[in-house]
Amino acid sequence: MTMRRHYVHVYATIRIKVAVDAPDHRAAMQAADAVVFAERHSVGLIPVHSAVIDADYAEEVTEYLVDEADDPTFARSRAYGPDYAPARAIDRRAA
């Protein structure tokens, strides 16, 4: 399989955009998880206000958004649930 660049938006308590190479969206999400949730977190949450005592990951993913790097119109972008299953499309005509 050909590896293509994907930009995976991991929606946890914070959103982290991760660049990974993968053959498809599912593999891209799994690769992003490996980067984000490895032994040492890939992003540091640094409190900047004196009242903030601590900041950390909630370790719960609520959604993924996968963009393909060679798709400037986002026609192949897709949303997925925390189980990597495609999210249901919202019918905006019903509103």
C-alpha cells in the first residue's frame, strides 16, 4: 500500500493536530494515538496562571477528524468516533 500524509485531529480534552504517514484513515488514527499517548506525552500542558495547579490529559478521545494532505478542498476529510468507526453524517436539510 502507498503511504500518504494524513493530518489527524485528535479530540480529547484538548485537540492535537498530528502529521502521520499511513495507507488509510484508520491506520492514520492509530498512528496518531501512538504519537499522542506514548509513554511520554508528546505535548506539554503548561499552566500559565498562578491559580492553575496542574494540567494533564483526560485520556479520553471523543472524536477524530482525518484530513488528507493532498486534499486542499477537504473533500476526503472524514469524522470518526473514539472506536475509529465513521461518525454519522448530519443532515442539515432537516433543521
